Amino acid sequence: MSLVLKISNIKEEFKIRKGIKILTLKALRGVDLELNEQEILSIVGESGCGKTTLLRVLARIYEPTDGVIELFGNKVPKKLSRSEELEFRKNVQMVFQDPFASLNPTKKIEHVLKRPLKIHKIENESEVIESVLSDVELTPPDNYLTKFPHELSGGQRQRVIFARAIITKPQIILADEPTSMLDVSIKSGILNLMLKLKEEHQISFIHVTHDLAAAKYVSDRITVMYAGIIVEEGNAKDVVNNPLHPYSMLLKEAAPDPERSSDVNMLDVGEPPSLIDPPPGCPFEPRCKYAKPECKGPVEFREVDGRKVRCVLY
Amino acid sequence: MFEVINLNAGYEFRDKFVHAVRNVSFKVEKNDFFGIAGESGCGKSTLVLAALRLLKKPGKIMSGKVLIDGKDLLTLNDSEMKELRWKKVALVTQSSMNSLNPVIKIKDQMSDVLIKNHGYSKADAYELVQKNLELVGITADRMDSYPHQLSGGLRQRVVIAMALLMSPSVIFMDEPTTALDVVVQRSILQQIQELRKQKAFSAVFITHDISLLFEMATKIAIMYGGEFVEIGEAHSVYSNPMHPYTKGLLEALPSISKNLEKYKSIPGRPIDLSLNITGCPFRERCSYAFEKCEVEKPELKFVNGRWTSCHLY
């Protein structure tokens, strides 16, 4: 398997003004990530852990404060020319959370799908559109082309958005919580669509979610983020079935599960630390029941049983 | 103790009527945790609002009875209703994070109802407020806070404490944890369970997060197209779903502990509630549908210890 995307030591800082003081919010504090060909990598974590910021940095919506992004082995420079930018966008597409907000309500589906073709000068418009619509299982395509977004259900809209993303034949899709706004009955349809696109179109996904169960189902690998750093990374089934980092354990215990038998006590589990002045050691230390004195110092990201964990327990 | 009988409600517009709650009946016994699950637009929130007489125009209750300790809420006059609210029934709303007034202190908005409607003195009211906040794990020094000074989880706790003020016997919760993070959600749910042990109230809990509901509820009702299609004991519904819609929902539900290879979604989209439905409302999305489903509407039947409306049984 070859790497399609590699990032190292990505940092992202935001300046916040509070009265006359200017504070620095460290949203990402040195993130390393590798994405292989034809792989779905899920990033899970609570809100505010930096998962969406990371995705936006990867999509070049935010410029990272520090760090290197490598796409297909080539370093992506900070400034790109217009044609390089286009080439980047062609290869890296995005799918957003809210299918109701990410389609222009005044344009028909046909127009929505023609835009990327015009921008990237792709020929055979109608054939390409027809084939992507059948790829996302909106058949027959003619039924959908003349419709406006409001005439479609949430699931159908999210399919249109996936169609728009794959129309440029990208190798990477960055998906930001693509199923969190959808009803249970259609959620799994979108997850299955991601699996299908991965198999049939050799697309790699970075899938940001807070739904551990969905991440377990859809992804090959899972990365758990906390307070701007990665705390655990490994094979999806392993991470969910047997989480190593105490924070991953907390996430698993918190996830709803009809088959839960034991009662865990989570009445007072604390809150994530402030990212304005994060603790120097393990950010989870104040909430962790296994905390030791050495957690206050820097904690290495170590390899344990084929996965990586940032915890002094291993 | 709390019973809804053949409730019909909906939204009336000039040219159409959206019949969102169709002949719904259910009963909540003491200490029940009654869960109502369904997709968005199936009428679950309308059901709660109608049952508590909170449905605003163009919403309208067409017929039915809502009995609490034998009294029909729908026939009471406004002052009798005011007397009952908070004391017998209370509601925790869907967007409770935003339902607190941003410019009034927590203690003042909580004591407001006690002073205005139930004749408490200010000092007594504050004392009760403090006691209830402590119940949900908020210390007394937070009483003087404004809502924006509290995190989402704390605000949700405030709203729950507020619903508990007069120790009502039934609390309705309409998606109380939907806007919260998983970890915060878990601690709020545990809080609710703890409180239920201490204060012995029944809860009617509405959500679209079905795995959560199956974990929490004692009884569960699955709602589709404005009707209950299956009502039963939560564990038995989970292990042996009878209605095809319930089966579909359970097959569509990625679970954290199961290692299922393939989850299936339910084809099609929910039925339009402004239409006059003949036959089974679910038949177009149902893989078991046969001729009878087209013509005859299935009634709720008592099969294997639970209620199901399907022609298969």
C-alpha cells in the first residue's frame, strides 16, 4: 500500500482578542497522520478536540501555523498558483456535515454537478454526470437532474454531495461528520456508500465523526484526538473493541449501546482542558483515573501491539 | 397514572392539514421510563406538545383524551391547567440549551414559576432552587450565574433541575441530550437515572437516537407516520423486533459491541403526513408488503406480549 497523504507536526493556532489581551488558542498541537491508498481513516473525539480544524487544514481552508503536508510524496507548499490549487482541489474533495446547507437552494441538481466539470474542464458532461449519479445510487439519473435540493430528502442530498465530490475523480475525500445530521434509517446507507466508493473508485477517506459505532463499521483505522493531539491510533476494530488510552475507554463507555450490561459511573467526568493554556503533559491527566505523577511531563507517542498510544501506562 | 387515549393532533393550514399524531394511545405507569423513537418528522415532538397542551397555532388537537390521575387535561380550563403544570407534569425541551433567558440569573428564572404560580416567598423559593440544583450536581455558588457562564452540560442540568422543582410525577423529555457531546450526554443520562431512583418520577423520553433509547428505557414505542407501530418492553423489542419498521431500524443501527458485517438502510423516505393514508403507512418501504397492506390499514394487535400494527401477525 502506498501513502497518498502524510502530514507531520501540524500546528494550528488562532488568535483571540479578549479586551486588550491577545490570547493564542492552540487548536492543533503537533499532529502526525498518514493515509494509505484505498483506506478509510476515522478521526474521533469530542467537540473542540480539533478534528474539524485538522480537516480544514488538510483541505487548505486554514493555513497551518507550522508543519508539513505531503500529497503523493510531494510537499504541498504554502502558496499555490491558480493551476496548482485547481489540481489540488481536483484530487482532494470535501463533504460537509449539513446536507441542507451545502447545496445551493436556488440551483437544480444538474447545475450543482456541472460546476466542478466546468471549473476543471472535464468533457462529456452529461455522460459523466449520469455515471456519478448511478455511482451514488440515485437512479434513474434523469429523475434527479431537474430537481431542486429542497425536493430531495436528507439522505438523497448527501448522495448528491458525494456525487459532486467524486465527479473530479479525486483520490482523497475529506468527510466532516457526513452522517450526523441524518436519520438512523438512512445513516447506514451513506456509510455503505463510502465503503463502495472506496472499493470501486479507489478513494481514500478521512472521516471525522463523534460516532464511535459508525467509525468502527466504516473505517480501516481510527485515530482518537484529544485537546489538539492524537492520543491513540490503530486498527478500527482493535481501537473500539479494546481501547488502550483511558480517553478512548471513556469515549467507548459513553457511547450508547443497547447491549450494555454493566453500569459505569460517569456522573462527574470533568471537561476537556482549555486550549489557550493546555497542560504540558498528557492533556487527559486531570480527568484520568489512572493518572500518575509522570503524566505531568511530556508523554511519548509509543507503539504498543501494532498501534500507537500516548500514555504512560504502556 | 398518565394515559393518552386516541389522541389526534396536527397542523392546520389554509389548504392542507398535516395529521402528525394519528390515534395515539399509551399509558405510563409509576416508575416507567417510556421511550418514544422515530425518524424526524414522524410526529413525536407534536405528540408531546399536544399531550401537554402546549401545541401552538397552527397546531391543533382534534380529538382524544389525556388523563392524569383520572383528570382529562384537554378539558381543564387555563387556571386549572396552570395549577397542574410543574406539579404533575413537566417538560424538558429539545433545545433546552437555548431555552434559558440569557439576561436573568439562574436562581431567578428557576424560582419564577414557584413565586408567580404557586405562591412561594422569595426565600423559600431560593432554598428549593438550591436544593434541586444540588440534586443535579450544581453547587450553590452557581445560582447567581447567568446562562452564558455555564457550559452546555450544566445548562442542561439546570433545565432538568427546573423540571424537578415541584416533584412532578411525570417528566417529558424531548431530545434532552441531542446537542451535547457523547461524554456529557452519558453523564446527563446517568444523572437522570439517579434522580429517578431518588425522586421516583416516571419519564417519557423522546429521541431519534435509538441505541440510546433501547439502553435507557423500560418500555418503548416505535413511531412511524404519526402512529405507534410497535409498543413493548424495551429488551424484548430489541431482541425480537416484530414490526418490519422496527426490524429495519435495528438493522440500520451500527452498534459498538456487535461485529455485524453489513448494516442496511431502510429504502425510501418517510411518508408525507399531509396525505390521507390508506392501507399501511409503511408499505412502500417494507420488504414484506403484500396485497392486504395496500387496502387495509393494520390495527394495533396484542401479540407475544406486545402491541404491533402489522398484517403479518
